[in-house]
Amino acid sequence: MLIAAMLVLVAAFVMLITQRAVTDTVYGSEERAAINALRLVSLDIEARYGQLLREKIATVRSSRAQLESHGNTVESTLNSFAALAKTGVIDRAAAQRLALDWINELHGSDNIQVMVYDRSLRVLAHPQAGFRGISLNLLRDMKGRAIAEDMYRGSGVPLFGVYPWPSATNGEIDTHFGYFRRFAAWDWVFVVGSEAGTVERTVAAKRKEIVTALGETLNRLTLARSGFSFVFADNGDMVVSPPDRASALLNGRDAATGQPLRELLKQAAEDTTGVTHVSFRPEGTGGEDWELYATYVKPLKWYVAGAVPRSDLMSPGRALLRQQGLVFLAMLGVAMLLAWLYASRLIRPLKLLTRYARELPDRDLTVAHQVPKAVAELPTRYRDEVGRLATTLLYMEQQLRGNVARLMSETSARERIESELSIARDIQLGLLPIRLVPEVTERVDLFATMTAAKEVGGDLYDYFMLGDGRMCFVIGDVSGKGVPAAMFMAITRTLVRAAARDESSAGDLMSAINDRLAEHNPNMMFVTLFIGILDLDSGALQYANAGHPPLWLLHEGKVTLLTGRSGPACGVVEDIPYAEFDCHLAPGTLLVGYTDGVTEADSTDGSFYGDDRALRLLESLPHDSSSQTAAEALHADVVHFANGAEQADDITLIVVRRHPSETLS
């Protein structure tokens, strides 16, 4: 094994160094060739485009001069008509009619048309009757200027503009090049325009010639052994397509970044000047790696790119590696023959251990198992790595049996705890109040809901009728969570009902509950509590608030807070008087009580639900929403906001609404 290892190390070192040197040389040479080829192509494109721009500019200048010359003729003729009116030969109105008639009958050469419009932007004259009387207030040139209106707001300097105009033959929209000039004598503007399509068609034809010549050049250009070049535009359209065999390459995405190849080349070419290099590995398996080079031709917004398969660059080094491998293979074969004689001695006990290890997952580890004699003797027979491996495997089996026994015991205990928690949850849900009788629900609409964060929760709500015919409703939040909070919640709910038999005011009822909770409270648990007593006939509400968030009052689409703090949370200090407050609950008003599990609900990004979002939701509800509709809408919005985040606290809502049909006593 030592001889074989030395041979492999020496052979691998020599072969890798040689392959790297050859590959680096070939890679650098092919890269320089590809970069130079793309530079020449981009320079050729820029030169052709520069010639195209010069021809376009010359054509536009010629058109401007022609339009300006026609404009001078039109202004001279209009001045003649204005002079007739000024000298009294004819009146002004007649002169203007003659001038407009002359414009209407004017048919210039080279598709030149003249029209006249006044300050109201209404066309007064045009050789084509269909355009007379139309308004130009929506006319915009290609820069977005209201060019017709700008002639009156500006300095009166003649303007040139390119703007859309309906065709006289087929009704389609053509592009016109116009010369706008103000005739101050009559406060008119005349426009001398011609179709700009000739210029655009000439430019398009020249551009097509560039693309054709470029395609012929790139089709003859081969990079390395099988590389190719292609050109695509900024919007992704192909200008010069690559060979058909590479069509899938352009639609692929890079395995490292997930970007489409076109976007990868665009980003690389725009970030640097000149020719830039990009390595590309298609997503999925079986795709070939590529080396790509790209440059950006800014005037045309084109990207010129070249693609070379990495195999082309690696093949010379691989060929040399194969030749050297044949030489070393014979030497390695001799060494491995000698190594086999020694390795066979090690393989036999290893096979025995492997078979024993594979049988472990199929055994019942909860019962004792007799270790085969051949395996049990391995630690004493072999003092080398085989013996240590056998010792480790036997020790692992022993530890696995102990771990399985502990796991089964812990699983059984956990199942008992979960069963007890499920029973506790059923008991807690059984403590919640039942629906009110129809005589009460005809006058008030009440709905309450509680969603615990764990199996059991520390929030509470309750509602019941007092002996004097008023309805008492309660909502609270116990400190802490889990079973202790649930037990404290049950005690609090029981005390509320018990104290309500002796006390008829909210403040006295709160004081009695606080004294009972604070008497025996070694763990210093406490509960924030809101108690409301509602007269169902008059709508008078008497309430006390012991550290609980203020309730929301929704009336006619506006939310206000039911302010007033009676005292601290219940269960902390005995003998504390709690103040009580009064308000009136108008018909149709929603009174919404909640715990901090609503406003402090958090989402996956760490943000809180908050009071503002809750208030906006309540204000968006229809005016005739029931208490159940309001509660369910608020709860659903909290769940939607959390977006799958784990519920951190109990969510409890109680909503009271007087029926609008009631009359005040």
C-alpha cells in the first residue's frame, strides 16, 4: 500500500502540474483571441452605426430646410392677404377667408401639407376637409410637449416637432415632421408638415443592412474549436442568432446565481467597459460549462457575445493527461497486485463487522441479544484498527440499547402529560359561558372568542345577568402562560361569579375580586381585568378597569377609546379601592374588548400588529356589522398579519353591540 500510495502521489502531482500549465496556456490564448474578435466586431458595428447617424442627420436637416422654405412662402402669402385688409382693399374677415381658402386648396410637393389653427387650438384650414375644425389640444410631440399650445405660451419662436398624425388614406397613425410658426398679424399659427416615414424607412433599411452584414461576419467566425458569436438587443430580442445547437443555452439559467444567461451577460457587460468575461453553468444535470465574453454597443443598445465550451479549452490538457495516465497505469497495476495480498487479510474481519452493523437496524433493541462469537473475539484477536473498530461497534450497540430504553420511557411520560393537558383544555373550555337567552339577545348582540397560544391559556372572558336585570361582562389576561395561568384564570372566573352575587357596582366587584386573589398568592400572579355592567334598556354602562387595555368603541365608523383606569391589576395588593366609570352605549355601537395577544401579535418579519391596524380594520367595517362579524374579521386579520408565525400569546375578544332598533328609555 505504501508503494502504491507513493506512485499515485507522484503521478498525480506530475500530471496535474503538466495539465494545468497546458490548460492555462491554451485558455489564455483562446481568451485573447475571443476578446480581440469581439472588439473588432463592436468597432465595426459602431462605425456602421456612426455612418447611419450621419446620413439620418443630413436627411433631417434637409427636411428642416425644406419645411422652413415652405413656411417662408406661406408667411409671405399670408402677409399679402393681411396687407389687403390693412390698406382697406377688402375687410379683414374677407381677407382671412381668402387666406384660408388658399390654404385649403394648397397641395405642395413631396407630401408637404399646410394647416392653420387659432388661439383656441381649432384647425381653421387644411387641404383635407376631414381635419378642418378639429381641436389640437391633445396634440403631443414625441417628447411629450403640447406643441400646438406652446406656440401661444412661448416666445413665438418657430418650433420643429415630430408628432403623430392620422393618415389621409387608411386612417392609421403616421409620424409627421412639422414646422410651427406664428402669424402674429391675425394671431394664427400655421404648420408646414410632411410624413417622416421616409426617413424612418431609410434608417430601418440601413439598420437591416448592418444586421445582415454582421450576421454573415459572425457566421464565418469560429472561437476555439466549436465556439460561436451572437448579438442580442437590450429588450432580449436576438439580432444575430447563434447556431441551432446552442438555442437551449440562451434559454438556460446559471446554476450559481439563478439568472437567465441574457441577464447575466447584460449585467456583466454594463458593469465594465470593453469586453468582459462570464463563466456559465446551466441549471440541472448534463449541461456543458461555458466561457462567455460580452461587450455592450451603447448607441444601438446591442450586446455582442461570444461563447466557447469549456471542454474546448480543457481538451489539450486532458489529452496530455490521458497519455501520462497510460504510463502510470501499468506501474500502479503492479503495485496494486502486491497490495491485494496484504489487503485481503484486513478485508475479512471488516466484512464481518459490516454485516453485523447492517443487521443492527433490524434488531429489537429493547430485548437482550447474544453477540456472535466471531464478532465478540475481534477486539482480542486484532490489536490494530480492526480491533478498535470492533470495540467501538460493540460499545455503540450497548449504548443504543440504553438510549432506546430511555427514549421509550420519556415518550410514555410525554404522552401522559399531553393527555392531561388535553383534559385540562377541555375543562377550561367548559368554564366558558354559554349563549344568552333569547330575551337578552333580542336587546343586545354579544360574541366572544378565545384562542390559546398553548394547550391551555391564561385569558378569560365571561358574561351573565345580574339579579337587577343588567348584564355583566368580563375580559381579563392572567400573567404568564400554560397550566399555572389557566388555573389562575379558572379561580378568577369563579371569583367573578361569586362576588357578583353580593356586589352590584363595577368598582366594588373589582375590589372584592382583588382582595380574594391577593389573600393567598405566594407566586405573585396577577390578572388585568375589565368589568362592565350594561343596562340593556337605557344603554347605561358602568365599568371598572384594572390595568387592562382600554376597550374600543365603534360608532358610525369612528373608533374611540373607553378610557379610565380604576386601579392596578388584581391579585397584587389587598384593600385597594377601585374607581368606577360611567358612559352610554348608543344603539348600534360596538364595544370591543381584547387582550394584548391581539395588538402584540407578531409576524415572521418581527413586526407587531399594533393598535393602529386594528382601528383601521374596525373603521372599515359596515355600520350594521354584528358582534360576531366584527370579532371574526379582527381575528382573521390578525392571523393574516402573522403569516404563519407561531402564536406567542392568547388571543381573546369580546364584542357587545346594542341593537339599533332599541329606543332609549
